Amino acid sequence: MYNVTIIGSHGVGKSSLWMQWSGHQFCTSYCATIFVEKNDISPFTVYEIPTITRFVNNFDKYYDKTDIFVLIVNQDCGHLPLFEELSHKYREASWLLILNGSGKFPKCRSYANDMGMYMACVDLKDSKGVTESFETLKELSMLHKQRPEQLNLTGYSWLPSCY
């Protein structure tokens, strides 16, 4: 198992990406994520971090166990503040930049290349590049040691039986 943390600005496609990685179709409705969403997509545990942070604090507990950060953008830009903020603190994590949309993203591509980031291009509205981006994530995971599966204790009784 590998821990993946999806980050990005408001409305860039964080939820849509992991849902399409899970096999769901693109959905045109929008609802902002307000809590950290945890999803299992074998061999990954994917944490989606909300942009609006008023309901959640202490993101470090998620970032500390991240193997791969997935940063999603939908506009071309010459620097990525989330990468700049987090990459210095979480040096062991790898980075995958997802360029979402039909644009060419020349500034983002140049920046990611200079920073040694992996990149994938998707157009989530058309589901283009989704499979390829997941394959890139799998390739990137090979740079990390696989973590043991977390135990699911649902359904187990910890109270001794009395006779």
C-alpha cells in the first residue's frame, strides 16, 4: 500500500480525479470537499485534502505519511505555491503534477521539468488521460517502499464472551 495525498486549488478536479481512478464516470455536479476524504484504490490509499480548511486542521498528520503528492492544476502558471511550501518539509515524498484541461500548460511544464516532478495530462470532463495518469502514479510508487496494509477492525468484537 502507498499513501497518496491529492492537493490543489478550489475546483481543479481533485475529487473527480480519484473518482475516475476508481472507475466512476465524470459528474457535472459540484460539491466542495470540506473534510479530508480517504479512498482505497489498490494499491493506494488516497487522501483528498480540501481547499477550504475551516473544518479541518492538522494536515501534517496526512502529509507526514504521504509517499506521493498529486498536485492538480487547471490553469497555466510559472510557479506552484503548494509544491514550494510542502516539498521542502516533506522531502521523501514524490510529486505528480496533473495538468487538467485541454490547454498546453507551457509554464507549468517548464516549472515541473525544472523541479524534477512527474507530469500527466488529463481532461477530466472527457476522461482523457485518466488511465495514463494512474499508470504514471503506479510508476512513481515504485520509488517508495510499500507500506503494510492497515487493519480493518470493523465487525470484530473486542469484548470477551461471558458464559
